[in-house]
Amino acid sequence: MSVEGGLSRRQCVGGAVTAGALTMLSLPQTAQAGAQIEEPLIDSVRTALSSAIHNKAPPVPEFGNTEARLVYLRWLGEMSERLKKKIPDWPSRKEFLQTVWYESKRSGLDVSLVLGLVQVESNFRKFAVSSAGARGYMQVMPFWTRVIGDADPAKLFHMQTNLRFGCVILRHYLDRENGDLYMTLGRYNGSRGKSPYPNAVFANQRLWVFNDRDRERDRSAA
């Protein structure tokens, strides 16, 4: 499925965001997840989830060169400004962004997509709980902790554990759906094949896109 600027052709009608997406955007306090389906996991997925349970401190990004680090720092500064109203405390905001960046990259996901999903799922509320019991930033269902043998749903309120689980599960679904983000997001929400949830995530993704080249060009022209 082709995705341009965060929205696929399925999400656009005459260049506008669909009504379903706008409806979901108007409900920022609603925790959306809860219908994820328990299913067998391959060993690599189990290992990725298990390791997050034992991580106590947020990950520290590492970079192969100075330019890559500078791009990350520019991204961090820009996203911090956008997120300030949601997470006012700078140390908490930095820790969250650092972790979501790390976990998104680790799972091979676009960080703007993950941030869009977090906004739809929990509106960046660490202790959000849905009516079905899904928990945390990415609204992970408690059964996932049982799947890896831990069975302690309280750990889903730990920031890195929640973001690791959410990203690994999303990646797992993306692989199952052969790269189709529309179907992947529906599977994550338990509404596979229906448009409102994927539309909402794609629409919110647009709020978190970071184009470093455009930013540098605008700065040079000023």
C-alpha cells in the first residue's frame, strides 16, 4: 500500500482527511485499544518482549557518526516542542521521546507512525486503561505478559516495557500483513478491515512527521 505524507489513498477523499479520521481526532481522551487477539508468537518476538521486562532505565541512543546524532537532536528538539502540552515536564518528555525513538527504530517502524498511534490510543497518558483493560501509552492488552510467561500486567505501565511491547506487536502484525499498514493497524486495534482506526492513526501521524531537510532549507532562506 502506498503511503504519502502519512496518509494512503484509502485515507484521502479529494485530498481531505476522511470524516472517520476527524471523528477519531476529536476524541483524544479515549483509550482505543482492547480487542487485540492472542495468538502464537515466534521465538524472536518472545525474546524481544521478554528483554523489555528487565530493562529498568530508558535506552541511550547510539550513533555511527556525528551527522546522525545531530539529526536525532534536531528531531528531539522539534518533537519536544510539539509534545510540551501533552507532557509538560521536560525530563519526562525527553525520556519518553528518547525511548519511543529507540523502540521505533529497533522494530523498523516510522517513529511518526508510532507517535500517531500513541496519540490515538492514550493521548500520551502513561497510566491510561481502556474499558477492556488495555494499558499504557500504546494500550497493550495484559494477556501479552502472560504469553511471555511473566503475567504481571502492572509492568505494562513501565514506559519502555509498554513501548517495546507496542512496537514489537505492531511489527509482528506488519509482518503478518505483508507490509500493509492499513490492515496492520486494524489488526492492532482488533478492527481489521474497518477504516476508522487506521484513518485516525494516519491522520495523527501527520502531526509528528519531521522533515529535517525542509527545516534546514527554511532556516537557510530566513
